[in-house]
Amino acid sequence: MPSDPAKDFSRNELSAVFMSRLIQDGENLTVGAAMAVPRAAVLLAHLHHGPNMSVQYARTRTNLFDVPVLEPFQFLTDWRGSKWAESYYIHEEAYDAITKVTDCFFVGGLQIDQYGNSNLIGIGRDYDRLKFRGPGAVGTCTLSTMVKRYYIYLNHHNRRTLVEKCDFISAYGWGRGGPDARTKWGLKGGGPELCLTPLGVFDFEPETKKMRLKYLHPGVTVEEIIENTGFELIIPPEIPLTPPPTENELTILRQRVDPLGHLR
Amino acid sequence: MSSQLKRKELVVSEEEACRCIEDGMTISIGGFITSSHPMALVRQLIRMGRKNLTVIGAASAGLEVDLLIGAGCVKKVIAPYVGAEFLAPVGPFFRQYAEQGKIKVWECDEGQYYAGLRAAAQNLPYMPTKAGVGTSFPEINPDLKIYQDPVQGETLLAVPAIKPDVALIFAAFGDHFGNVQFVGAGFGDRAHHRAADKTIVQVEKIIPNEEIRKHPYQTAFQGAAAVVRAPFGSHPFASPGFYLEDIPHIQEYVQAATALTKENNPKLFDRYLEKYVFGPATHLDYLDVIGAKRLFSLFEY
């Protein structure tokens, strides 16, 4: 039966399906750089339940709902994806009205702190002599400031990445916490709602805005999460398992979004 | 009616086009990460020994900026990202030179970057954004100023004008009079052109003016000061509608740059520069080095 829970799936597939359920039909999304799992999530949402979505694809805007199988791409700029284009994505124009092109997005980081701030600038105390120069914020500062809501996605869950306080903040999540963390600056967007890692799913406690464990991925223990987190997480008394994919979602993911099995 | 007056034709060699670029100038380089960079012009700048350049990379930039840094041409970088996706998450020379204070990085994100270009294009001292309020940007980049707006009292970030002396842009087609057409969206290149004092365009193919007049909607901008014909001119990066990234070549570069920056071994990078930048006198000589078999293997289909 298509809506039966699936039994055999990888952690990346679990994450992609979970994230795809966060995206609603009719939303406009971007498929970002170096984020294979969020990319799969956006495209799965589109093909599974989003006939009215539009996606940014190969620097074009398009609707891929009726495309039987999406060809894999290695680079954001792979022009072969443009054959589906309905319009072109002129970069500076997107920033003229960013909320018109992006309803939500996924951000990573060299560091993410307990209030969901992200650091893509670098690691070190002294900006002029960084220990580790990062890639740069790309568009994450503007997106995290303006967009309705966003999600943090990390490829690694360890103490180096999940820190008490980012050395530098390039994307403002919940600042130093508190219910007015964003409103006191007049930030336009809604802020980060969830943080997803290979170990589980985390949200932000409404009053303090501190990161809180929400779901455990199957096979992961609370001890493992605490040991690999560089700050004190809020741990609720009962933690459910991350909801599994359905057979239908997994089928669409494996046959149409990720035919080469990169997520497996 | 004078028969002496003639519309000026602007197609020149890469050497002649780059003559106007002097040490210490601010240049912008168009494209996006692993696509659409004017590499014939970039290599020419290195051959000319240009120094102390402020390089406005694209939003977002790739290893073309990294190569200029490694070749010793750059004093300051303005770019929201310098890397090559999975091939190099951060440009190796960008990383090392920034960590050691050998280049200045003018930290910004894409939205702030375009605000700065817009200010330059409109001849204004700055453009405001909301992006950056509450973050580390104004602390680490003192040119970005937090202020209260005079209309509604909101806390905003003022991004000062980012102005290229010369914009270097890669495009698919140009005609003899400086009309430029992209295959695809052209990334943020129009914003570079609007902000710059002067624009040099490097194209895959020169097309006759009649072709431009058939589809003027496709003209992304007019007014390039010089047009350089350089087939496969974005190599090793991609050219929409023409060819894909040359992954082995980019890996060769990354390996050479990493050997120097991580292991202090300059041999591979010296060899890379000799083989691909200083050895070939012109872009067509460079194409001879890469070879027809490799070039044609990069076609999209």
C-alpha cells in the first residue's frame, strides 16, 4: 500500500523525506549549493505533493511536476537542467524581491550555535587571522533575515559544528535568545524553525529560543546526541522517533528524484 | 552626409582589451562559481603582472578569483563566496591568504553585495539593507554601517557603493558594436556592467549586428567598451549552451594550489602557471595546450 511506512531506508533518505513534508504546495523554493539532501527534499516535495510549486533549477525557474525522472547534476550551474525553464533567474533581480522567489530555505554552517545562528565566515577569535577561513555567507544573511521561515541542515553532528556561541554570525537565527530575539531588531522573516542533523531533528524552545531535541533518528541514543553536541541541549522527557517515509514517498525519491541512489 | 564618419568597431585582442587595467584598480569578474568566467582575460592579467587589484568576484565567485590570488595579483577581495562546490568548498589560496592576512576580505553576503553595486550604478553613497542587522558583518567589515533610518526609525545596514573601474564579463555572443547576449540568465553580470566605469566582454562567438537586431530582447546590455573573441574562453569552467566544467583540469589546479598552501610545496603550482598561464602567449595558444580532444569532450550533449 503506498502510504504504508517503509522499512528499509538510509538516514539521508529519512532526512530528505522528513524535510519534504515541511514544504507546502504552492511554495517557491531554491535548490542550493552543496546540499544534496535538502535538494532531494525540495524536489521530492514538488513531485510528491507540490504541483503548484516553482523551483529554482540550473539558474532558471520552472515547474517539474510532470517530469518523469530528474537527471542528477553535480554543479548548481549545470545548464542541461535549463531545458525545463519557464523563466530565467537573473540574480540581482531575485534580491530585489527575495520573498517572491523563496518561501523557505535550508542553511548550513561551519558552526551552528544553541540559538540557531549560523557561521560561514570562519573559525577563530581574530577576523584578520582566522584559524580557518570559511567559504563566505553566500546569500544566507539576506535569506535568513527576510524569508518567511527556514531550516538548518548539517551534514555532520559533532562538537566542532554545534557550539555554544558562533565565532562569527553570518546568518541571524535567534541571536542571544529570548522571545523578542528577532523582533527587537525588526527582522522581517520568521527565523529558523528546525535544525536537522544525521542524528535527529531539533526545534527551538518558544521562550528561550534554545535548541531542543524533537526527534531521534532510528538507532540513535540520547547519550550519543549529548556527547556530540557542544552546548547543553534541552532534552524533553519523552522523545519520539523521526517519522519514517511512506512507501510512496520512497518510491518517488528513488525512481524520480535520486535515480542514481546518492542518498543511499 | 559625411562619408568619413563610421560607427566604431570594438573587437580587439585580449592583450589590447586589458591594457586599460592598471595596478591597484578595482575590477569585477562575472559568472557564478564554476560557470561563465572570462578566463582569457584573467590569464592575460596574470601575464601582464598586475598587482594590488581589488577583485569584486561574482556573487558567488569561483577559482578564477583564487587563481588571481595565488598568482599574486590581489590585495582585496569582495565576494560572498569563493569556491568550486564539491571540487573545493573554499578556494585554497583564498583561504590561506585570508588566514595569513595576505589579502583583505571585504565580508558581505549576496544581498548586501547587490545593494552596493546598485548604489554605485545610481551614483549614491550607499544603499540600505535589513540583512546584516544583528550579525557580525558590521563588526568585521567597518565599511558596513548600522544606522536608524530617517523615515521610520528602523535599524538598517548601509552598504557603501561597490564600484568596479573595469567589469570583466563572459558572454556567449557579442557583436562588433558592444551588444552582448548571454545563453541563459547571465547570473549577476548586468549589475556589474551597470556599476562599472567600463565593461570588457569576452565572448564565445562574434555575431553580426543583424542577428542582434533580429532579437533585441535577447540583448542583455549594450555599451561594452571592448569585445574579445575567445572560443572556449571560460575553460576550465562551464559555458552555458556550449560546454561543461573540465573537472580533471579543475582538480589539477586544486591539487597544485593545495600542495603549495597546505604542504608549502610550490612545484605543482609553478608548473600549472608555466603550462597554462605564462607559457601560452595568447588564448589560442592556451587552447593548443588543452587540446581539441579534451575541449570537445566537454560538450553538453
